[in-house]
Amino acid sequence: MRSGSAPKVSPARWALPVSYMGLIWYLSSQPISALNVGFRVSDKVLHCLAFGALALFVWWAGKGLRRPALIAFVVAALYGGVDELHQLWGDAGRIGDVWDWLADVLGAGLMATFLHHWSRRVETDSTALPPTDEEGREAAG
């Protein structure tokens, strides 16, 4: 991005992470017994996957911003903390847990790290390509 230029971010893209955050809020308001996934799996794995997905959605929504992977990590990690606090005061018999939050942070961190390195690799690969004309043909040099 050129210095002085405003980042290009589509507000419509934020509907996905915001909706997903609403889904997380709704699910964490349900009693544990209502959240049967059909097979036995550690809740820490589910936390890691859920907040890794949130980091992915935030990264995608904020791709025009500077450091979208860092923003994705911070938003997902903070929302994980908010979600655990929400469970402390909810009436569904759920318990906010620091270990659940650490699993949220781990999932967000792993996804953000992957996205950061992947996007840098894609940018590097695309700058190594020869210039093309409007129709995608290699420009005469």
C-alpha cells in the first residue's frame, strides 16, 4: 500500500465476522448439554478451531488494512476473553475459564501466523511475475 493512501476495506465484508461473533455469543449462551456435536472431542480443540475461524474471517474482512493478520489475532483473542466473561454472568450454567480463553488465543494465533506468512508469500510470488497487458498477456518489454 502506498503511504498516504487510504486503505480500501469493504464494510460489507465485516458482516461475516460480526455474524460469526453473534453465533459464538449465541452458542456460548446455551447449556453445555444443548451443544452436542455428535462425537466426543475436547472443548479446547473446539475453542481453538472456533477462534481460528474468527481470526480468518476478520483477516478476510480487513485485508485492505495495514497488518490484517495482527488485527485478526487481536480481535479474535479479545473476543475470546469477552466470551469467557459473558459465560461468567450468563444464566445457562456455563463457566468462564481462563484455559478456554487460552485455547481461543492459541487458535487465533495459529491462524493469524499462518495467514501472515501465506499472504507474504503470495505477495512475493505475485511481484515476481512479469508485467501483463489488460488481457493478461505478458507485456512486451
